[in-house]
Amino acid sequence: EDQVTQSPEALRLQEGESSSLNCSYTVSGLRGLFWYRQDPGKGPEFLFTLYSAGEEKEKERLKATLTKKESFLHITAPKPEDSATYLCAVQASDYKLSFGAGTTVTVRA
Amino acid sequence: EAGVTQFPSHSVIEKGQTVTLRCDPISGHDNLYWYRRVMGKEIKFLLHFVKESKQDESGMPNNRFLAERTGGTYSTLKVQPAELEDSGVYFCASSQDYGTIIYFGEGSWLTVV
């Protein structure tokens, strides 16, 4: 069975304090690794899809990287508006997404 | 362009009653998915439509859940009769093709009392 483990569960940062979130996975036939942002009471908002080891993608203060066993979401100089739960999901050969439990990031001004 | 829309956003029903959730995918998206998150758990796959056909319904918990997609457009997910453990948030998602970006709706929050 596909497994996705995210760490840490929660992360409290000071504004401007860069950090990284980890997503480790085991999947049979990885088609893609997805990162989503979720705000309270809202649905997951798409951020990135990574398809192969070594791939990197950036969007504003966020940068996602992928290896054969894990992905990192780097947050550079975060702002309070980056506070959210960040979800990692892997898409296997059957096109289903398997989600991790998420990392809740709180950025204090 | 409108995103994935879901209705109702919140629903409170009594055990044994029936609830029907509706999802309108992004226009032109052939792939439609249902996922749910129950309290304290990760988001889990329920089923996948390609146009009007069920491609994969391996995540449906039991036969109290029935999903349909009329004419390959909107989809409904009916829970009948509802049980307490069905409480959670039900997400609908859609994508244009296999393996492309999967967009999620805001979710339908179901509470069974």
C-alpha cells in the first residue's frame, strides 16, 4: 500500500525564518508528487507537481524538490500569509492520490 | 474560469437519514474524483469517474455510498442511510487528463448526529 509521511506535524516560524517541510513516500509506480496548501475550512489549493527525481519547482517563497524517496518544500523568508497546512500527495500508477497528514505552518509577525 | 464547486457546503443530518452531495467539476474536465477526510485522518480516495463511467470505486467504504455522474458533467454522492462514522468533509476534485493537475473543491462538511 502506498504510504506518505510528512514531518514535522507542526512548525512555528518567525517571519523571515526559512525552513523546510519533509514528505517521505513509498509508492508503486510514481506518476507524480503533488503539494497542496490548505487553509482552515477550505479545500486543498494546488501548488506543485513533481514528476521525476531531481526536479525542482518554485513559486514565490516556496520551492519543492524531489528525490526517489522524499520531497522537500522549502519556505524562504516566510510571511504570516504563508501560514497554512501543507499537504503532500503521491499519485500512483492507478491515478489515485495518497495523502500525508500534513504539516501545519504558523508564521508569526 | 469557475473552479470545482460543491453543494451543500455544510450539512447536519440525523443517523439513518439520507444526504446527497453535489459536485460540479471544472468545465471540460473529464476526470472527476471524490475524496473524504474523517476526523483525525488523512484525506482518502473514494472513487474516480472518467466522463460518466466509474473508472475506480475501490475506496468506497460500503454499499451505503452511491456515486453517479450524469452525462459526464456534474456528480452526486449519496449516503443512505447515514451513520455517525460518515461524518467528515467530502472533497470533489477534477482534472482534464490523466496525470495532470488535480483541482479540489472547497468540500462538503457532513455531520451525522
